[in-house]
Amino acid sequence: MSVAILGAGLTGLSAAYHLEKDYEIFESESEAGGLCRSVKAKGFVFDYGPHLYFSKNDYVRKFLNDLLKKNLHELKSSAGQYSFNRFLKYPYNVNLYGAPVEIIKECILGYVEAVHDSRKKKPETYYDWCLYHFGEGYANHFMFPYAKKIWTVNPRKMTTDWIGKRIVMPTLEQILEGAFHRSDRMLNYITTFKYPLRGGMSSMIAGLTQRITPVHYNKKIVRIDIKKRKITFHDGTSIFYEKAISTIPLPEIVKMIPDAPASIREAVNRLIHNSVLIINIGVDRSDLSEFQWIYFDGDEPFYRVHFPSNLSKFCAPRGAGAVCAEIAYSRFRPVEKEKMVGLTLRKLKSAGILKASDRILFQNTIDQKYAYVIFDKYRKTCVERLRNFLRKYDIETCGRFGDWDYLWMDQSILSGKRAAEAITTSAG
Ligand SMILES: Cc1cc2nc3c(=O)[nH]c(=O)nc-3n(C[C@H](O)[C@H](O)[C@H](O)COP(=O)(O)OP(=O)(O)OC[C@H]3O[C@@H](n4cnc5c(N)ncnc54)[C@H](O)[C@@H]3O)c2cc1C
């Protein structure tokens, strides 16, 4: 075989699609999709956490529109923020209306002070970045508590190279407008998005798998002999390759290489990430929330919930509603997993999302070991070192955990495409 593609998540599938020929694709699970999968049970459809398609890239838009054809509808975003035991609109920085007056005052004063502070230094950590751009009020009341929940580390440990357009940078005028009245303006990176009408995001994966060579499922790679270009699977079988495209998380692929030198093991030990426990709940009531998703920065275990039944009416049986809570954890902040379902149900009730009278029709939990890469001062150089090492042995890495980056679906598709092109160019 000439090219072995390792992993049939969105990136691996994209690499296969763009390579067109001379490849085989191997996946440890019994189905494709990785993080872009959907659970279908009792008339409910839950993705592995919310998966909204909001790409601004023309190539990806055409690619996905072709894949999903008519099974795609467009929605206007409607996101919420649950802080101070009440629901605000998201992004909170331009939607302070409804927050306690003292908090609004502290946020606006802090913002004005930060903007006019001529002595401030360019921020290097996320902690300083929040203070630099937003001031103490926003930072202490919203940004730091949320950052600790989702990233599981102190924002002082984090760099800022993941932010991009993810955080809205409002003007004072926009802040004031949003503090005086509840506005319908959606000042966010995601103002509209697309979502499959039927089948959740796995319908995109189904479209993609139909266009490529069949995936070899239940083929967990356990060992790679980089000198002999030999891959061994957990079932004892093995294959030889000329070149490989890997979407396996960098820490996992390095563990599979007995010949990896100490410096490479050291680099890989520096990489940090969080994991996410996804708790899906289906109930016998449809009007769970006016929002499609809500961020939480308080003492709830979850940092976000979303409502699949508000993304498509086909994600729940008629008259029923679906809610999914995401709980981040890591070695820096472990959670007692067995307690999380009970705690989530209690907190959803105390926030008023679920009611005591709701009957639970479906519940399941998914544990995602690799969910978000955590950006710290070691990430960039370590990732470069690891990828250069693997490249020397003809392994091109790509995807969320092969690039070791904060990639959305569109960026993962492009990452797979880039890897396919890199392999083709080096072969040519
Ligand atoms: C909670 C959450 C919410 C998200 N929401 C959005 C969103 O709203 N919009 C958006 O655009 N993006 C979203 N994303 C990002 C999106 O999920 C990713 O960009 C994309 O799915 C990454 O695909 P991937 O193929 O790179 O990685 P993965 O999906 O992780 O695929 C890697 C594949 O490799 C396989 N594999 C691993 N180890 C082995 C092995 N040893 N042998 C064989 N196979 C192996 C895995 O089983 C998996 O199938 C979200 C991500 C998360 C975690």
C-alpha cells in the first residue's frame, strides 16, 4: 500500500477524499466520524457535543453543501449565558442587560479603565489578555470563572494564540447599548449556522464515507515501526506503508513508536489537553429553552449545555426535548464521573431548564478523552518538534489532535486536504 491513513474522523476522511487513490484508511472504532458522530436512540439524535457548521471558507461551504445537499437548514444563532442565577444573552460582554446592577457597573468601569490604562504591557497569558482588553469586572465575573471550567487550568498558564475571532471585541458604545436594553443584535463570530435536518452531524460523515474507499474498522493501531514503515494493529495483524497520514492524537502516536528518542518523549509529555464528559438527556417536554446553547460559569459541573431539539425538530420525538451538558476535566481538575449525571440533573433543575415533573425518556454518557488542546507556552515548539520528527519517517500529521490545535470542523477538513496535498507533492 502506498498511503496509510490513520483514523477515520472528519480529518482522516477528508484526507482520503482528497487523495482519491492509492490509500487505505484504518479506524479503531466500529464506525467513522470520531468527534463528529451522533447517537441515535428512542427517536433522539445527539451529536458528541454541539456540532454547528458555520464555516466562512468558500471551499468548505461548497464541499459540505455538496455532501449534505437538501439535508441542511440554516438557523440564526441564539446563545445564552447563565450567570448570577439568571439567563443573559451571549456574548455577555455586549449583553449585560439583566445582570445585577453592581456587576454591570464593575464591568463597564473596568473596561473603561483598561482601555485608558496607558501603562499596561502587551499580554502574554490569557489571564493578562482578559484584563488588558476587558478589565477587572468582566475578567473576574465572567472570563476567569468560565476559563477555569472549560480549560481546567488557571488562565495564567494559558497563552493567547487560540483566541482569534472566538471572543467578541466590542466598542464602548456596543457595551453600553447592550447594558441598557435587551438587544436582538447578535454580535458574535457565529451569527448564523447550518445544521443537518435529519441524522445530526453523522449524516455529513455518512456522505463522506460513501465517496471514499471503504474504511477498515476495528483496526486499532498499537505499534509503529518507523524504520521498517510497519504498522501493527491490536488484533496482531500488520501492514507496510510508504507514507502515512495520521490523525491520531500526538501523545498516542508517540507512545506507539518504541524507537522514539527521549527528546521526543519529553516534548510529548509537555502537551496538555482536557477531556469532556457528555451527558445526553431526552425528556417528555419540548420547550426546554429559548436558546440553542448556553454557557455556564457558576458551580454547575458543566460549562455549556445545548439543545439538539432546538437545532432540528427531527432530533427528538414529537413533543419531547433534548439537552446535552458538557463537563470538562483533566489531570489538573479531575471529576468524580459516577456522580456527574445526578449532579447535572439537579443543576439543570435548579436553573429551571428541567422540571421536577419531566420524565426522562433517554440518557447516556460519552467520555471524550481528547476534547480540547490546552494552549500553553510549550505547545508551539513541542508540536513543531514532534511533527518534524514524524515527517522524517514519512508520517504527516493532521487534524485537531495531529496538528494539536483548536480546529473546528471546517479547519479539520482543510487540514486533511493539506496533508493529502503534502503527501502527493512529496511523492511526486
Ligand atoms: C465538545 C466539542 C464541540 C465541538 N463543536 C464544534 C462545532 O460546533 N463546530 C465545529 O466546526 N467544530 C466543532 N468541534 C470540533 C470538531 O469536532 C473537530 O474539528 C473534528 O471533529 C476533528 O476531527 P479529527 O478527525 O481531526 O479528530 P477525531 O474526530 O478525534 O478523529 C480521530 C480518529 O482517529 C481514531 N483513532 C484514534 N486512535 C486510533 C488508533 N490507535 N488506531 C486507529 N484509529 C484511531 C479515532 O477513533 C477517531 O475516529 C467540536 C469539538 C468538541 C470536542
